[in-house]
Amino acid sequence: MKIIYSDVLVIGGGLAGLRVAIGVRRRGFDPLVLSLVPPKRSHSVAAQGGMQASLGNVIKGDGDNEDVHFEDTVRGSDWGADQQVVRMFVNTAPKAVRELAAWGVPWSRVRRGDREVIINGQKVTLTERDEAHGLIAQRDFGGTKKWRTCYASDGTGHSMLFAMGDRAIAEGVPVLERTEALSLIHDGRRCHGAIVRDLITGELAACVARATVVATGGAGRLYRVTTNAVINEGIGHALALETGVAALGNMEAVQFHPTGIFPAGILVTEGCRGDGGLLRDAEGHRFMPDYEPEKKELASRDVVSRRMEEHIKKGHGHKSRFGEHLWLDITLLGRAHIERNLREVKDICRYFLGLDPADKWIPVRPAQHYTMGGVRTNYTGQNPSLAGLFAAGESACWDMHGFNRLGGNSVAETVVAGMIVGEFVADYCEGAELEVSTTLVRDFVRREQSYLDGLCKGGKEDASALRIAMQEIMTAKVGIFRDGADLASAVEELRELHVRSRDIIVASRAPGANPELVTAYRTQKMLRLALTVACGALARTESRGAHFRADYPQRNDQQWLNRTLATWPDPGADLPTLSYEPLDIMTMELPPGWRGYGARNQIEHPDTEKRTQEVAELRERLATKGRFAIQEALMPYEQLLPEAIRGRNERIGEKLP
Amino acid sequence: MTGTTAARRLRIHVLRYNPAEPEKAARIQTYELDEAEGMTLFIVLSELREKHDPSLQFDFVCRAGVCGSCGMVVNGRPGLACRTLTAELPADITLAPLPTFELIGDLSVNTGKWMREMTERLEAWVHAKQQEVDLRRHEEHMDPDLADEVYELDRCIECGCCVAACGTAHMRQDFVGAVGLNKVARFSIDPRDERTDADMYELVGNDDGVFGCMSLLACNDLCPKELPLQSQIAFLRRRMARQA
């Protein structure tokens, strides 16, 4: 039995995982990163448009700060987020951008003087300030009051991941590339690492650690049409679920991005609309102002995606042989702008659609994009049920996005969570020795080996066929518009597929990685995860953020201001177990209200009015004390942050002493 | 392809070999399938694995041309399979793994290991003047044009096509390739990196570095990101020659 020891096992080599590993390394612990692929090929690389942080360097970001970023994020989440976590996040995001600047990210910079931009379809001249010249620039994104999204052209995720990956190499962080975790080693109370499989040789090993961090990204591949990379299968989520102890939070909260290219589903960035691009229908009409007069194309993603589908249903989609779609028009931005700031978009259009977006409109339709749900953790990133199990980034639910994430907040979350959770993991390691019985480890290795052997022995089901059936059910019935009947039939069909997945046959006996075996064991995990999404969606009889029920179109704070928790305690069970964790309005800094876009028809919770009044009184009473005093009185959070990253952020209008 | 033309029947010839089964000789296996509109080699290979041959090995991650996983030799030319449209190829398509890199199986090669070793050897990261920065304060200023220039060279996705296409890399196992030389060029113009030309000379001032390049420049012709490799290698060679 091969056992590999480290202090911290990080599962996932994207931005979040690498930043956690660097953090614990700097605190004197030995990390070990597992990655399905070379880390720089992780899906973080695909983030195009940028990272939100309230630096406020550009003139349209003037007046931005943590308070504005906080409110935008909470409204975006449709009040599903943990507001203390959001506060920790918005205060750390500027530090994360600045850290990456020091590590080499070539952030696009502000140039002093006049420049022409497109706002609401019109040419506008902006004058950038002298003192901002050479500082990091921001662009506009959906659901934000200020221009806040920092970017490196439209290859932001690429530049961030390469800087982070190179930093990890510089600090000697070891990575087991092409290695996959099959299960978490645990005794029901504490997590001790993972059983892993080498995707070159096929060999199993046990990675034993004091702390284990799941940083495996999203689960987009549960759906047939997704912007996600092919490795985003939600395996990290499933590992936690299969412990039977750890819960997943809000798995029904799934984001659909408005502009996947049609029909391939490859993403074109929100930066297209942020920079002034418009959505048009089959007749060439710009339809978003008809639905969303305030934010138009730049309402939050859940709202824009729903409006697009609604418009198609009304018969305004352009008909093609693959089905109907709408158009994204960026021709008005001009060739020079596209070739400097939207060059990945230009490449994607050229290679996948054979068109030049400076001359022609881009065919788009919403596609699955982001998994708001994840391994439930507290603000430190640690799972409350299984000590030593942490999660960070898209695979975590700590929970800063609630039921809808804002564009630009995902890559921001990865590095911010990496910074914060990395410190807490190190704190945990200071108090937790490596204590694991080799019998337990051997049992887990045996269990996995006999499971894999079993897959190769018999059965009759084709894993690929089951997977395609699952993806089609998810896209058709657990998508943008949901209703009780569709969801009930989705649960039933997925349940049946899950049962059948116990009888998968793997024909290939080829030594080595054996891709057929990989498909087989992942498919069963994915089916469990798909069931947690569908069951959560069926149970939640309201509409909140990206979770939209046509049969329950109102947000219902009275009954549903809570977080779904899904566990799978009995491995033989057909369905997950759901429970709920309430959100307390009386401790919220921003009590529930209208988001500023989308429907205005929520069913109020009785506490909302009380808390709203309390907050208003407090704001009035402390009006002269400044924003920091008001914030602290409303909802103290700074004591929750690791000491190393506390403190205010400098801006042009807010100098530090 | 127009709607009226009958779909072509594609013949996909894949060079297959599994190093874990050395007793089975390398062979060309041919698969046939109908072409569809907008079909890429990603769609072709995924369909082959889903429906015809689940044992076929290849690597895709982003399938959008940004992660660099799927470099392979397509009808004799290294390129990114995910964004190669079958419509641009003849009906007979021959696929082989990238040479130079360690073969994992069939079309899958270990570019990750090669790239990490190259990065370690060239210390391809910012060597900052001061290690600790106060994250609460303004970032260092940078000229906007210079930031764009750094970004231009930062766009390399480490796909390995330049190495697979390189005459020197075939002869000299330790040659750092256009990917490595481009990194040195990238960090040389980055004001945050304190290394001088003399430091860079220590890293690439030899035949495994910039003086190994024979200026065949297939790298420049094939780079999927269209990086200006020809001019960067030329500038670097001149600067390094001056150091010598």
C-alpha cells in the first residue's frame, strides 16, 4: 500500500487550490496539490472578462468601495448569501488584485485623459484622472453600480492562473498532476486525506494529511449544454457527499450565462456587454430595455438569461438548423477595441463560428455556467461536520453567492478564498497532529480497489449512455425555467439512471489510465450529484436568483429564506436527504428588498420590516461617524478575518494614514 | 459546407500506442463517421470515445482554445484539436501525438511535466525586488502600453506546439523551446522582475537556450496564439550575444 504524507492535501490545482497551497506553505506547512490536469490547464484559465475588486481607479468607478461591492453582491445573490462572508470577501478582493499585480499579472492599466466608450448604445467621452494613470483599470459588468471589474484584456483568468501557477512553482509547491481523488478517508468525525488514482498508470495510493481541501471547481458537466470545461464534473462535490457526513449547500442554485455561443455553448465574456455590446433578436431589435429598463443588458445573469429565453418563447428567436438563438452585437465597439480588449472573443468567433465579430453579430443562447452550491463550510472554509475537511472556490458553499453569482465575482472568490481559507487551514494544522490508523487507510484502499474491480467484472450498462441521458434530463428539466411536474419527472428518471449505474460494465482491460473505467466511476458520482440538484430544486417551492419555478414565481422570504443542505448518509439509498439552515434577517446588514432589477414581487418575512427600520435608524444616528463606524455597528465582521489580511484598502479618494 | 451538400464521410486515422502494453505495437486505427456542421476534432474524438471506442486516449479540457491541453499532430501539423474544424480538412484526417513529449497513450502526451521542468529551469516567474508588499496600499504604477506589451507575451498557453514543431528540440533534448525563450522575453520587459540581461544570460545564453535556435521558425508559423516568436527570439539573441 502506497501512502503519501503531507500536512495539507489540496484536491484541485486551479486558482483557489493553488492559493491555499501557497498560503499554507508560507506558514511553514507542507502542501500537496492533486490535479486532474497540469494546474495551468484548470478551468480558472477560461475566465475571460475579469475580477471584481473595488479599487475605483477609473472615473466610472469613482465612489466605489467595499460597501457598494457588498450591496451589489448581496442583491445579486437574491439575499441567499451569508452577509458576513460577503463582507470578508469584499474587503479582501482589493488585496488579492494587488497581490496578483505583485506576482506578475499584467492587469490592463488606466491611461490619463479622454477616451471614447460605448454606454447604452451611445458614444460617450470619459476623462480619466492624472493620479489614476498607470493604476489597474476596471470595466463595467452586470449587476454592479460601479465599474469594478479588473481585467487583463479578456484573458484575465489565464493571466491570473499563470501568475499563480508560476508562484506555486517558485515556492516549491509539489503537484501530483494527472491524479484523481476517488474518495475521502474519514472516520465519520475527521477527514484524513483521500484515496487517489494515478491517471497515467492507474495505480491507487493513499494521500494522508492533517487537513484536506476540496478546490475542484464546478459541476457544469451535469448539463448537456455548458460553458464549463470537460473536467468540471463535480467530482469534488461528490467526494464530500459520499462521506455521508458532510453536507452540500444550495445545489439547486445553478447559473446560466446569457452568452454561450450557439450551439457549442462556449463562453463569450460578459465584458462584451460590459463594454457596450447589445443583445438583439431575429428582427435585429434590441429587446432588453423592454424588459429591464434600469439595467438593460447589464442586469444580473439570472435575469438576463430568463429574459432571453422568455423572448425566444414569444417567437423572436432566430431560427437555425440547430434550434433558435439570439444575437450579441459588439460591432458598435469598433475593431480597435475588439482587437485590444476582446481578443479571445474574436478568436473564438473566428475558430468556432467562422465569423469576425467586428463585422457580424454573434449567435448566442444561455448555457449552464456556474455552480453556486458546494461543500458547505463555515466562514473559515471548514466543513462543520467533518473536522479537517475544507473547501474553497466554486466547489465550496461558505456562502458568498447565494442563489446567483455576479460576473467577475468568481475568479475574485477563488483567490480571496484561497487567501482566507489558506490561513485557517494553517491555523487548524497548528492544533491538529496527523492521527490516522493505518487500518482505516487500508480499509479505504481496499474498498476503492474492490469497487474498481467490480466495475470491470460484470454488468450491462453503458456509462457514456447513462451520462448523456443524465445531461439531457438536466438541461431539459432542471434548467432556467423549472416547474414541479418537470422536476418530479427529472428526479424519477435520474433515480432510475442512478440505480442502473450500479450495473455499469467496463469492457476495456487495458492497463494504465483506462478512460473507459474513468467514465464509469465518475458517472455514478455525477448521477448522485445530479439528484441533489434536482431534489433540491423540486423541494424549493419559490423563485430565488437563478432558481426559477414557473409554478412559484415569487421569492418567498417567509418560508424559504434558508440554505438547502443535502447529505447522502446511506450509500445504498436512492435519494439524498435534505434539510434546511435558516438565514437570520435580524443580523443582516442589508435586509431583504428589491434587487434593483428583475421581478418586484417577493413575499416578505415578518422580520424584514423590523430589521429595515432598525438599520435605517442606526444609519441616521451614526450618519456623521462615517461609513466604517456605520458598518461596524450594523454587522461586525473584521474579527472573523485572519489577522494577516485585515485592514482598510487605499483608494484615490481614501488615503491610508 | 452548404445545407444541400450530402454530409461527408470522414475517415479518422489515429496513431495508437499504449506504453503500458509494450507488447502491442504502435498502429494506425481508422474510424469512420459522418461529418456534421460546425464539427471540430473535439466533437469527433468525443463521439468516437462515447460511441465507438471508450479506450481511446486524448486530452481536452476547455475545448475553447484557451487551456492548451489538446495539442496534437493533425495531418502532419501540430495544432489545437479543439478548435480545428473538420470542414477545413480533407475527408481523411490523420491524428498523431505531439512528438518530443513523453507519451501517455494514443494522442495524450505529458506536456505538463515538460513545462514544469522548463519553468523551474528558467525560473520563469517574477523575481521581485521586495518580497513583502503592503496589500492595503495602491499597487505599483505601470505604463498602460507596457502592461499591454507584457500581456501580449503572457498569452502563451504552454500547449507545446512550438516544441513539437522545433527542429532543435528534436535534436537537443534540453532545448527550452520557443515557449521558454518567450518566457524569458516576457519577464525581461516586466519592470516588476529585477533580473538583468546578465542574469538571463545565465539561463539561456547557451545552445540549450537562445543560441540553439536554428531560425527554422516553425514555432512562429504554428503558434495557436500567434505570439510574435520570431521577433522575440531575434531580440533575445541580440541581447544575449551582447552579454557574451
